[in-house]
Amino acid sequence: MTLQSQRTPPHNLEAEKAVLGAILIETESLFSVGDFLSPSDFYKHSHRVIYQSILDLFEKNEPIDIVTLSDFLLQKKELENAGTLEYLTTIVGSVPTAANILHHAKIVHEKAVLRRIITSCTSVVTSAYQSDDVASLLDLAEAQIFDISQNRKTSEISSFKDLIMEGFDSIEKMYQNQGEISGTSTGFKDLDLLSSGLKASELIILAARPSMGKTAFATAIMEKAALENKKRVLFFSLEMSKESLVNRMLCSYARVSGHALKKGRLDEKGWLSLTDAASKLSQAHIFIDDTPSMSVLEMKTKGRRIKSKEGLDLVVIDYLQLMKASSRSSEGRHQEIAEISRGLKQLARELDVPVLALSQLSRAVESRQDKTPMLSDLRESGAIEQDADLVLMLMREEYYNPTEENKNKAQVILGKNRNGPTGRVDLVFMKEFTRFESLSHQSGD
């Protein structure tokens, strides 16, 4: 704190005056900078007041010049805070033309970013003197810097012509590769045909009641992506420990009973299958984080770190209701889940990877004679359905009606597909190994 107070923060008052003067000379120049330059970017308080008043006049569709601005400031009793009428005249006279406003605005914005970095780092330094929790401090530092970098990003406007050409390139690739999916394979052929795979920037919800096999289905997708397609997968396991998850994946891949392993009843054949599975799975680029009750921001910072160091193709979260919101909502958990859902969609877009988030279904399923899940069963928030690009729902009739006819039968229901058809896919659930497989795989096709 002392170091910051002894030094003047980065700023450029001449650039600030040049921006304000340019707008007062030529109102249309505001169009060049209004999408990224905010009042808080100005270092001098009077400049913040002036720029905010310019924006207010613009929103009211009022003319913007030294006369209208001074009158507006006078009405708001802000003229003194803006530095008097004489100072406004000085600002207008400080720049001969509005031609260089973009260059000057970028200087103002970059200086503001430097000040925010200093403020964030100072906050971290202060916290470091007051806390011994190193892990939390590292997360705080990374989150604050990441937040600054994200706030700098703005989406550029694209012409329809350019978008058509870019879009047609991807359409042409699909045409040339007919029969191939455009996204990451789920490992289930019939599901891939319906969904075209898991696509970058999309939020995929995998929902089911407890004990339906959500985690098993998600790890099957992860296994296919990492082993066969050489994808890099980040798994946030909020429910199971890393060790439990790895043991389950090993047993599933080896087709060995996890129960037999725990009881020490594994035969030599099972042991050989396990060692072979361990050898193969160790080649997979899978990263597991079992920190409980994480927020979207924490996942964002960790995902960004993995992507920059290792590359990243898929994020899996088990499961959504165990996540924490960034702030407690007075409207209850319903609103918090809505915030988390929106955050996961933003996570998919910012990391440019598919995000597969597991979710609980409400008890309404149990109260119906037909246990087939519906979109309305998504627990705690309709925002989940709204934000998701794909909604997959698992159903095992055997769980509710354990007859010989229903043995090992399962279904995944594609209840929502933003860019394609919906439908159902029949699967096999090998309960002993906690493993899902395609019917075609079972029949040897």
C-alpha cells in the first residue's frame, strides 16, 4: 500500500483531454470509442464527470457540444466538478481535429488497465500480509488479473458477407466429410448421429435422477475423447475424490467389478485387465480437479491455465448443483443456479470448448407413473434449459422396474438440441462395471 501511495498511477491527461475535445468537436467520433471506453477509464475526476455527461446526452439523443454540455452539467449541479466553463473551453481548444480520437482513446484505456492491475496487485499484497492461506491467495491473484483481461475483450462487428464465407467454409468441410460428425464424439454412435457431437462453445447438460449413472456416462464420453480422439479433457469432480474417480474409471475400462476389487476378490484375469487398463488410461490427457464447491470463476481461471499450458478440448463438471454462486442471492438457490448456468455458458464461449455439466433432475420424475424424464424436470431453475445448447437425460427402466426384460437396458434422451433434431438412443448399462456401451458395440457391429 505504501509503495502505491508514493508513486503517481499511470495516466495521460493530454490524451484524456484530446478524447473529450474530439467528441465536442465532432459528435460522431464517439462511435469509434464508445464500445470500449468507459468513464472509469479517465484518471482525472473532472474528465470522468464530463465523459459520463456526454454519454448521458448521447442516450437522450441530445446534441453534444460545449453549450449543451455546460448546460447539462449546470442542471445536474456538476459544472464545478467538471472544472468550470473555462476548463471546457480549454478542452475543446486542446485538439484541432477528431481524426486521432481512436489512438488517444486507446492510450486512455491502456493507462486505466495498468491502474487496475496495480490496484489488484496491491490488494493481493495486503491480503498476503494478513493471511497464511497460500492456495487461496494464488486463486485470488489469478482471478483478479483474469477478470481484468476478460473485461478488455470486446466482440468486433462482422459483415454478413464475411460471416457467410466463414460459415460456408465449415459447411463445405461437412459436405466433403459426409458421415463424420462436426464436434467431439460422445463415443456413442447413434447419439453422435443425432447431436453431431459436442461442439466448441456449447453448453451440454447431462441430467438424471440419482443412481442413474451420470458420472459413468460422463466418464465414458471422457474416455472416448481422450483415448481414441486424443482430446485434452479437464474434469471438475465436485462429488467424488480423484482417487475414487480414477478407481471407477479403471474398473469400468477393464470391465472389472469395483465391488470385487474392494473386497479383495479379484482373480488373476481381473488383475491383468486392470494393469492393462492402467497402462492405456495413463496415456490419456485427462486433468482432474476435485476441489469441492467451486465457483464458475475458479473453473474459468483453472481452465484458462490448463488451456495455455497443455491445450484444452473438453470440460466436464460433476455436478452443477454442487457449485457455488459468486454471491448469495436474496431470491434463493433458484437464482443462484440461474447465475451458475449463465456462467457455464460463458465459460464454454470464453474457453472455446464444449462444457459438459452434469445436473440433477427434480423429484417430480418419481411421482409419475411414466419415469421418463422431461425438460421441465431440470432441478431448481428453468435457466438451465434456456442456457443449454444440448440437454441429455439418462433413464434406466431397470432401476424402477427390475425385470429380466429390463435388465441392462438404458436410454439417453436428447431433450433439447439447439441446432438439430431431438430423440432417444438405446444403450446398455453394465451395472457390475458401472459402464455404458452402445447396443451396436454389444452386438459386435
